[in-house]
Amino acid sequence: MEWVILFLISWILMLLLVDWRAVKKNVWCGLLAMAMQLFVDTQFISHRLYEIKNQVLELWGSSVFFAAGPVFVIGVLLAQFYPKKRWAQIVHVIFLTLLYSLQELLLLKTGKLAYLNWHHFDSIGVNTAAMGLLGWFSIVVLKKGGNAAG
């Protein structure tokens, strides 16, 4: 049930914040976020680093509600709100990494995620890299943010 609740909360947040004029462009960052999450989860689950429990709708060991919920939404909103100034881009990536990592901690506490040969600090590194890659995608492919100094 937690997966469905997380999905619904994510989509309510997106519906409240999304810029409908730019959604056709920003949706690509959401789809990339989903693809990255499913790839990482599939690999890490197969290597028995962690496991995801009670997925409701399972896809390659992960939850469809997780991939299509918070992961997709964070990708779309990351692209939509990507700042132009470099210092703000760094803060943006750090903030979203912390938010995503907090969500992961909550999934650990509810027992929907179990670390086998993994640690939360490992996740923070992977999450930071993922947010950085999504930021790069937003700048280079979607032409967001940019090269503004300062």
C-alpha cells in the first residue's frame, strides 16, 4: 500500500507544480529518470545488494508505482525548475538528492526496502550521480539552465 500512497502523493505534487506549457519537453527527463532507476534497481537487486518488498506491481524487481510515481515526477520537476546559475544548480542537485534519500530512508523504515549488502551512504552516492546526470541531461539535451556563471 505504501507504494500506491507514494505514487499518489507524487502525482498530486506534480499536478500542483507542473508547467503544462513545458511538460512535452520536461517529460523526457522523467522518462530518463525512470529508465535509470529501473536499470540500477535491476542490477543491484540481481547482485543482492538490496531488495524491494511488496511491490504491488512488480517490474524487474522494482515497483511500477515507484518508477512511475516519485521517480518520474522528480525527473519532470527537476527539468522544469532547473536553475541557470551554477551555484543554484549545485544546490538544486544536493536538495533533490537529500529529498530522494530521505524518501529511501522512509522506505527502509517501513520495511518496503531492505539492504542486504548495501548502506545508505552508498545510496547517497548513487542518488547524487543520478541527479547530476539528470541535471546534465536538462542542460545539454533539453537546453535548460545553461552556462551562466555565479
